[in-house]
Amino acid sequence: MHAAPARPVTATALPTVTGTLRAVEALLLGSGQRTARRNAWTAVLEDRRRARDRVETEHVLEAVAARTSWGT
């Protein structure tokens, strides 16, 4: 009996969840709708960033106000 020649072992990377969702999105949605969804998500992330900046600025202003009230 002859042994079959050994085949090289190749690793196939599993798709990421994000990649899979984007592929499904590409199948289900037209490119215009896809762009609109991405733009909306970018706007949500930007709003969150601005909200964090507002809270941080508020804390700084409160700290400065508290510091100056001691001196008066």
C-alpha cells in the first residue's frame, strides 16, 4: 500500500464579526444606504466625543470656580 503524498497545511483566517457584518450589509443594502448608515454612526461617535469634552470642561470650570471662591 502506498501512502498518499502529504499536502501542506494551510491556515485560513476566520472572518471578524465586523467583517462579517459589513459583508452582510453589502449584500442587503445599496451603496447609498450603506454610506448613510456609516455617516450616521460617525455622527453618533462625534456627538459622544463632544459630550465627553463638555463634561470635562464643566469639571475644570467648577474646579477653577471653587478655587477662586476660597480666595475671596
